[in-house]
Amino acid sequence: MFADRAYMLDISRDKVPTMGTLHLIVDLLAKFEYNQLQLYTEHTFAYSTHRDVWEAASPLTAEEIRELDAYCALRGIDLVPNQNSFGHLERWLVKPAYNHLAELPQGGAPLPWGGFKKDPTTLCPTDPASLAFLDGLYAELLPNFASGLFNVGCDETFDLLGGGRSAAAVRERGEGRVYLDFLKQVAALARKHGKRPMFWGDVILKHPELVPELPKDLIALDWGYEGNHPFMAEAAKFRAAGLDFYVCPGTSAWNSLAGRVENMRENMVAAERAGRLHGARGFLVTDWGDGGHWQPLAASLPGLVFGGMLAHEGASAAKMDLESALNGIMGVPLGGTLLRLGTLYLRGGALRANASELFRILANDRGYSRHPGLTEPILAEISAIAEGCRHAASAYAGGAYPNVWAQEIVYMANLVDAACNRRDERRLRFLREEHDRIWKLRNRIGGMVDSRAKLPRF
């Protein structure tokens, strides 16, 4: 059993749940032996002097955070503040009032997988104004949480290699040293506000010689989302440095339409094994919203359930009857249907990292070329299976008391079907309408238009 068994939900790309949905999630976490919740935040807390950033996002208010914190405490859940504090701040830095804080004010950072990031995303680590900005955020955010922990983020600082405002410092000291120096300053701010800092470990792991220099009170978050992620090697580095750390797999729901269930299992089992062997303090299940957060909560449910049991029971949980557990949560016998949808990404051998090919077809990324394994007959087969799943869920999705989980499963089946029939204008038109209806079942309006805009037009 891991001491800290955590779940993190992305509430910044683009979906902010209603309070009722957050209460439902907390109840599920308690049922499946979690003891920590984080809500990943970039711009979706209602900072009093930064309205321009969050006004269209339906953010959580300080009062709502305090209410949720109390609700969590009654159920044995530690609500940990989570505010990204270095990278992933494009929602701030594109605004004129904050652009001067950016490492690359004009944007254009090179991305590790190719191409460039259009907008500025990263604070300038050599500008003292960046720390003053963060200190102001922390002063308003952190008093609303009873937790002694604080996730400061600091992942994927792509702009540091873009020849920006810190270019001279990067040439002189190296990217890793510039990153570490700023991380230490951010951690000092967290301590000033009475919190123990946690941070994502991806950047520092690229500079393993610097891992021993991390302050020993930091908690490193070792994340990776594929079944073959090298948790074992990475966890060993944090252990050797004498750091507390979490292993952080994912639900594999984002960028998937209907989940990637087998990848989720492999990813979580690998994380659990490495964390147990190397003495990880925590196991954090991450649930991201990349690509417009099209997937409904149902897509995340298998990972939420499996991850909680794995973190609490250990390797024996890998044999759990996940279908029965899902049936019990949803109140209808659709666990098998949900898992069937979550394996369709495997058809045709069309596999890629951090997404399903079906998602890529629907998203129609620039430069995307359909995998040769996804032939027209394979797509027709997937569409037929999705139709069977839709039919099974439809039996519970209507009537006087429609089951919300069933409605979400119908929507997931329709997402898959639309990907298989990408040129069908009728399907796409219906999908855009259904997007908003399903969104409103559990979530606030803010972000809905941005998410829908990422769906293909007809």
C-alpha cells in the first residue's frame, strides 16, 4: 500500500466540473481507497485581480475550494492545491497584461515531437517579476486549502530552448541549471506560504546529474503514460537522491475518444511495480484533458477504479473484476460495454503514444496521415462494434430517469463512429450538437465553446 494514493483531474483543458460532479468524484475516490485529490489548474481559479484570464472559464472560487476542502476532509481525502508555475501558462501569457513575463513573448517554442508551439507557454525564469507574480497567486490561492502539500507543476518548459529572454543564461549555465535554480525559488515561495512543494519530474530527469541537488523536502512526481514507460529507471534516480517521490501513471482517457484500457492497465502496473520496489511515497493517477477534453467522465472511470485498487492492494489488484466494479458504480450493467469501447483503439494494430489513431482521425491534426492498419474494412468493423455499444447503452440512456453514465457511453460510441466515418457531414453535425448536451450534464459552461471548436466542421 502506498502512503499517498492520489487522483489528479485536469480542470484547465477545457472542462471545469460542477460542484455536484466534484462531490461525486470525491465519493468515488473514498470508495476506492484514495486519500488525496488534486485539481490541475492553469487559469481556472478565480483570482481576484486577474479576471481577464479566467472570466470565460467558469473557474472555481475561493469559497467553492473551501467547501470542497471540507467535503474531502470528511471522507478522508486531502485536497492538495495544484497551480502550474513555470510552463503551461499560455492562457496567461497570451494576454497583453502578462506577456512581458514570458520567456518567449512571441511564442514559437520548438516541441520535442516536432513542430512549434504557437503561443508563449513558459515564464521567464531569469526575470524577478515572474516570482513576484507567482507569490501573488500563491497568497490568494493557498489559504483556501488545509493541506500541507502544494503541487507547483513546472513540467514541459519548452520555451527554455527557444532562444528567448534567458538564452544567455542557458548558454552559460545550461538549460538544466536554469530550470533547477528557478524551481528552487518557486519551492521557497511554497514554503513561505506554509506548504511542502511537489513538482513534475520530467525536466530534471533530462539532467540526471542535477537530481542530487534537489532540495530534500521536494516531492518529485515521476510521470509517464505508456505501458512501457521506464518508471523503474526513473524511480531509482529519485530514490538514490534521497527524495520522496510519487509514481504517476494515467487513465489513458484523454486523446482517445473512448479510452485505451489495455495501455492503462500496463502503465499502472508498471508504475506500481517500480514504486513498490523503490519505496515511492505515493501513487498518483493522472486524468488529463488534452485536445479539448472531449471524453466524458465515463471514459476515465476504469482508470480511476483500477488505479485506486492497485495503489491500495498492490499487484493482486491486477486480477480484480473491473467489469463488476464498473457495473456497481454506474448502477446499470454497462461495465463490459465501457471496457469494449476502451479496447477499440487496438484494432488494426494502429498504435501511437499518448493518443488513439481514432482520436487523431477525428481531430484531423495537421500533417496527419491515417495509419495503414486502419483500412476501410477495419474502420467499418470498429464502427459496427461502436454501434452495438451505443445500442446497449441506449437502453438505459432515455426514459423518465436517464442514467448519465449510459448517456456518456452513447456519446463515446458516437465519437468513435464519427471517427470511422470522418467525411459524413450528418454524423459530424449531430456530434457537435451532442457535445454540448453531454458537456452540461456534469460540467460548467466555461470552456465548452473552446472544446467544441476542436471538433471537425462539416
